[in-house]
Amino acid sequence: MAKYSEEFKIKLVTEYLNGNLGYKLLAKKYNMPSQTPIQDWVRSYKIKGIEGLKRRKMKEAYSVQFKMDTIQFMVETGASFQ
């Protein structure tokens, strides 16, 4: 699970962009050990919007059986790696 929720990130970014508090004071207000995550969230928000604050999906994991079937298919058909 993520350390900070999407809602929390949006709240802090909005508060920063409204100009009420700087990075350091926001971190102190919300008992964060560092201002760096807030800086990262603001930067990401400015570049990508709300999507920049969402968690990234993890890479898809394939089962061993799927991998073995794929290798067998490549050997039998001469298919390329890609």
C-alpha cells in the first residue's frame, strides 16, 4: 500500500499552489519527515495533472506455466523473441 493516499497528495499540492504555505511549512504542518515528496508531487502535478499523483500500476507478472508455453511455442514455430 502507498505511504500517502492520492487524496492526501491532491490536498497538499492544492494547498501549496494556493500559496498559503511553502514546502517546508507544509511538511511540518502534516508531520512529514521531509519536504521532498511534496516538491515531487507539485512537479509531477504541473507536468501531468491529476494523473501525475496517481499510483503507477505494477508490471504484469506471468506464471511459470505461461512462460513455458511461450518458449515451447517459439521452439515449435520458430517465432521470434518479440
